[in-house]
Amino acid sequence: MRRFVIIIMAFFLLVPALARASEHDRARDEMRAGQILSLESVLQNVRQQYPGQLLNAHLRGGRSPVYDIKMLSRDGRVTSIICDAKTGSILQVREGGSR
């Protein structure tokens, strides 16, 4: 019974790590195929309009893939920015409070 519990726990710890690796591989393949822009090129556009420190960024896939980006402004405000991964266009901006 103890062995079974250990196997189940290992499974639930491993699956998210494998999923993240798979997402990373998919994003890299799509970028190489020219289907999406690199995060760095999208960030260049974002930083021109919303200068500051990058807090977090990830790609959300699907039919219309988007980059979900969080920036920390110089005055300490967190801004969430959604960008089209194919064109780099900023689709949505939510400015939050201080961090």
C-alpha cells in the first residue's frame, strides 16, 4: 500500500513538470515555424509603452495564442498586458495597485 501511495504522489508531482516542458517545446516550435513572435520581440513593443521590470510572462495557446505579461513600473505599479502572439499587438491592459 505504501508503494502505491508513493507512486501516485510521484505521478502528481511529475505531470505538471512534463506539461510545462511540453508547452515550452510547443511555443519554441511555433516560433521557429513563424506562427508566433518570440517573447523578446513582443516585449520590445511592450517596454516602449510600459517601461519597467518584467515580473512574469507566459504563452497561452489555442486558436488565438496570446502572451500574458506582467510588468512592474518604476513607480511600483503592476500592469497586466495581453498581447497577440502572432502580431505582437497589445490587446488588453489592466493597471493594478502598488506592489
